[in-house]
Amino acid sequence: MSRSALVVDDEPDIRELLTITLSRMDLQVKTAANLAEARQALSSNHFDFCLTDMRLPDGNGISLVREINQRYAHTPVAVLTAYGKVEDAVQALKSGAFDFVSKPVNLEVLRSLVQTALRIKPNTTYAQSQGEADGDTSRLIGRSAVVQKVRETIRRLARNQAPVLISGDSGSGKELAARLIHDMGPRGEGPFIPVNCGAIPAELMESEFFGHKRGSFTGADSDKEGLFQSSNGGTLFLDEVADLPLHMQVKLLRAIQERTVRPIGARQEIPVDVRIVSATHKSLKPLVESGQFRSDLFFRLNVIELQMPPLRERPDDIPLLAKHFLQQIADQWGDKPRTLSDDALKVLKTHPFPGNVRELYNILQRAIALSDGSVVQAADLQLGDSTLETAAPSMEPEQNLDDYMENVEKQLLEQALIEAKYNKTAAARRLGITFRSLRYKLQKYGIE
């Protein structure tokens, strides 16, 4: 079946250029010179895509974006913005635009944008078309009101290309949310590349993000593809984005704005089609105010913010999460799933969980490793006053959450190695991580 597009612009030359470009993509194109004509076309036709200018003779393209989102939710709409008008682009994305393209129009960028838009599911929400058991937001475990709100926000975010900043405490599920936004959207078949911005040495950052050409610096023995090129057509997830040094913030901002990168030693820019999703457990606003984080980069990354709730705000979800993790651990270890005693569940529901969902998983993993029988008892959790110090490092007032979680992680790594008789492959399997990830963590903590 033929797909259709509506182009709204008051300049005849631009309408003709866009019509030719979209027609060559096998789209049936209808044009409008103003808002009135656009509204008339929308009321009498079905469109699979709409592209509108920001400035129109009888109003603003933003109003059309809002109308289409309210009345024709099946139609993704992108906007044309003047070159360098970042504020217009951000305003359009906040209003519900799928994406934007700057004038003068780069036709390669436009074609890529349209192809992505046409891959959006026709239904208003992904869940309506796929159901709750097909790898969608059901992976976000819980029935609490805050989780339901997060699910709905993720479904909405999956339908556009706006940059998303996911905030929340360590261990609250920020990477899971980013993966869901990617998987449920039109880029779901493309790569999802996560990168911890705080784990890359400052001197290697430019090479890691943008790549390099052979011979461009000492040790560059071959061409290397950067993270932007690796995530082309997909999503680049910038975890702990607050840890980016200022010199990389400048380069990252340019790559996002221009949608191009230049590998170290290269003479030409390379176009990239990447959606940026970032995350942080720190508040960026104080860092912006203190000059540690660029305000213009914050402005671009924080188009839409998704707040992940801490586990302490949804204790009623703990039984569901615990059941899910117990089954997951059993599958990984090739064992029968354990169950929790009533007392054990009561202890978990009253625990403050400074490490959130990740801490719950670690507690259950440890309890299964150290307990006998098919039922996990309260004592096996080792969360009581008498056993807390042997179960995990105490949370000293001056100790921050990251240090606490690193100590817990180190202890679990050492424990898994002992149980696997120092077989690293078996230890990685027990922990449910890749061998490469295990090796990185062992090096990080200096564990032989």
C-alpha cells in the first residue's frame, strides 16, 4: 500500500524540492502553503508523515505539531527550523515533534529522518499493537502508580526522536528505561550502544566517541570506528553523562547539533544518524550553575526528562521484583527457583534499599548462594543488625552511595570466584554477566 506525506511550507521552491525528494521515496505527497490548508488536508486525508516549517503566514508550526499530536496521533510530524535555531528545535521536540531538520535542508539527513519515522507503529501506543508480553514495558517490573507512569512516558518517548535525560538514583533502572525507549521505537532493529562516560580515560575519549584513522597518533595502528559510528541508525546511551570533562562536552554538543563526526586524523566529516539518550544519578542543574557542565549541552540533552523512582518509593513492587529475580537467578545458575518466606519478605519491604533494584538483586543472589533449602529465610538475607557488617559494608555517614555499591559489588565478585573455584567463565555465568564484563570488573577492583 502506498504511503503518504504532507509538506507544509510557504516557499514554493522548498515545497517543490521536498515533494521531489519524498516522491522518490515512493511517497504520495500533498502540499500546503499555510496552516489553514494543512488543517484542511489533515481533515480529509490520512498521512503517514508530516513535515512542516516553523514559520508560516497564518501562525506557527508548533501549533500544528500540537494539533497533530492531539487529533492525528498516528502521524509523526517533523519540523523545518532555521539553521542554528536550537531553541526552535528544542521547543518543537518538547511540543511533540518526532524530529527536526535544519534549513538549508540536507537531503541525506531528511531521507534518514523520514525512513525512521515511517517505521513507527501505526497505533498510538506500542503496547496496544504488541501486547504486554512481547518484550515491551513488562520488562519494567511493578504495578505501583509510579511505575505505571514511567511505563506510559516510555511508550510516548519511543514514538519520537527527542533527546531524553533519564535521572534517578544508582540502581534504579536507568539503563533498562533507555533500552525500552530504543527497543519500542523505530530504531529498535538498530544498535543500542551503552557507554559509561565516567569509565573512559579523558585522553582516550575523543577516539572512543569519534574514532581515529591509522597513524593519527602514537599507537593508532589501524582505523577505529567510534561509538557514534557504531550506533549509527540506533541509539547511543550516555550513562553518567555528568562525568564528561568540559573539552568533551564541547565536541559532543557539536556532534549532536551537526549530526556529523570527524575521526581523529580524518579530513572529512562523517554523517551519523543517532538518537541520544543520556542518564545521570547527579543533578545537572547545580553543575551547570557552577560551570562544571555546559548549559548549552544541558539544554540539548534535557529536552525531555524521565525520572526513575527509587525502590523505597514503591515497596509494594518488591514481591514482584523478588519473584522475577529469584527465577532469573535460578535460570542463570541452572537451579530450581527459590521462594521467600513471609518473614524474609517483610524484612525486604522495610529495608531502605540505598542501592535500589540493583541492591535487591544482589541481596537475593547472595542469599541463595549462602542458604540451604528451597525457601529463603529472613536470616539468609543478612540484613539484620547482628549480621549486617558481615553481609555488606556498613553505610558510614561519610561514605557515599557509589562507594557503598562498589564495595558490595567487589564482595560479590570475590564470592562468585570462590564458589566457581576461580573459574572465571563459571563466575561470570553465576553473576549473569559476560566474561568481558567480569574481566573489566576484576581489573577495576584489582582482584586476581
